[in-house]
Amino acid sequence: MHLHARRAFVLMITLALAACGGEAPERGGESAAAVTTQVVSMQPWSDTVRGLGTVSARESVVVTAKVTETVEKVHFDSGDEVEAGAPLVTLSGTQQRASLQEAQAAANEADQLYRRQAELAGQQLIARSTLDSQRAMRDAANARVGQIRAQLGDRVIRAPFSGVLGLRQVSPGALVTPGTAIATLDDTSRMYVDFNVPESSLSHVAAGQTLTATSAAWPGRVFEGTVETVTSRIDPSTRSVAVRGDFPNPDGALRPGMLLQVTLIRPEREALLVPEIAIVQVGNSSYVFRVREDETVERADVQVGERREGVAEVVSGLEPGDRIVVDGTGKLRPGSAIDDAGRRGRVADDGTAAGETVEAAGSGSAGPDAE
């Protein structure tokens, strides 16, 4: 029994080895990995710099009072458009007007007395020093008049520039003090958009370049502007530089405080582009799997430039015409054999390429007429 059992065991091992031998891989004991490949080439590419920007008015101010006084009259409503110098609020100035009348009367008297003494001085009836003293008194009286007129002027609060007023914060009869907010005033005819770009993109940004921006408040609309200023300093904590864009706003669609997605578009150029999924990132290094003539792969270290919408620019490490693995990189290592079924299908669809492939495949056997 033991002999028969031993023979049966040996037979089973032999059959198993034979079965494994029939399935043996063709390439060094390793089966070819199914992948997708692509031949890289130079393609048109425009560098873009993107950032989130905050909208601010070209001119913006909170209108406030300069003195402590009671509001006598309000000349505007919330949301009004006003011209520069337009009166917004008139404060009570009864005391200043009375003081002005008193000062004006004193100034008129001082001027008349100066004129009389000037005539007497011309006849050498009074000393010249007396005339000089009277001239000083006249000038002081006139200065007092000017001072009170300025105080009255502070009782009328005017728009410092043309723009759109915000919500009215005061009403007639209210007591205001220096710093009390009357309303906001914004010049919205042109808007600033401030955004940050990485330090690495600093060489791509300059005044005068074209900007585009989109907003969630206006889906499908693209706003166009230009770069006005690039700040001279880089933020050491974020390693970014602030950029200010200038955007026309004739219809008032842009409002201070809005968030915009800003894009800076540079002139188009030729670049070596690859699908972003083909790039393997390990720490600070990036590489792709390049296909060799024997359908095995090798590691090609690359330097990656700009990335956008699933496509990446390869600055160095590849040449136009190189074939790389796009999908399936996770199961590869240098020297692995690959099988790109999609490439075989593409070759078969090409008449000339398919003929060459068939001829190469049948070169080792004779055809019907070969004798």
C-alpha cells in the first residue's frame, strides 16, 4: 500500500509541474502587465497663474463728522450716486453764524480805522508805527472771520469724490461727534482685485498683463482686467507676492468684498505635455515609466513644470517621441514587461501598420505560394 501511495503522490507532483510549465511566462518568469501607453509630443501650451482675489473699490471711504454737533438736514438717501463736493449732511451752526457776524463787524471797523490812519500817516500827522499796529489789528480781525467761516464749512459734510453711497447712518436731530459714521462712499466705476501668487510664479507676472476673473455671483460671466501693480515684497510666511488687478466696472456688477477666481494668461508656446496620471511622485522626485523597444519599461526622472486640467508640462527628462505608460503605473517596476492591448488595436486599425505587423509575424513560415 505504501508503494502505491508513493507512486500516486509522485504522479500528482509530475502533473502539477507539467501544468505549471505550460503556463510559464515568456519574459523571465514574469507575466506582462496590462497598461495604457502614449507617445509624448510638443503641443501648444499657455502658462496660467491662478489665485483667489478680493474686490475693493478704487476709492473707498467712510464719511464721518469732524465736530460735535446736531444734524440739521440730510441731503441723500441710501444707495444714491453723488458727485464730488455734493453736500451730504448739514449740521447745526447757529452759534458759529452769530460769531461770524460779530467777527465780520469787528473786521469792518478795523479796516475803516486803518484807512483813516493811512490818510493821516500820508499827511505825517501820526507816527508810522501807529499805522503798522492798526494794520496788524485789521489782519487779525480778518483772520478771525476766516476761522469762523472754516468752522461753518465743517458743519456741511460733502462727498470727497464721486461714487455710490451706502446705508445712511444718521437722521435729522441726531448728535454726531468726530468719527461718527455718516455713510460709506465707494467709487465703483473701476475696481481693484487683490490676489496672491506663489513666489515661483513671480517671473510670469508683470504690470499690463491681461487678467480674467469669474465670480459665483455671476455664473458664466468673465470679467477682464489688467495687472496694475506687483508688490515689491514677498511674504516670508506664505512665500507669495501680492498682485493688484484693475477691472472696469461700468454696470456695477463687481462689489467691494466679492471673491473672484483670477486667471493670468500668458502668450501661447510649445511644451512637452503628458497626462498628469502618468507621473509618479515619490517625495520631492517625479518620474515616469518609459517604454523600451523590447516592451519593457525603465524609470525616467522628470522635472515637472505647470499643471492644469489633468495635463502636466515636462521640463526635462523626456524627449518628443518617447512612449510612456499612462495608466497602470502602480503595478510596474523598472524592467517590467508590459502589454498595451489598446496600442495593438490602434495599430490594427491602420492599414499600413497592420500589414507590416502581419508580415513581420509571418516571416518565419512559408505562404501558400512559397516553394
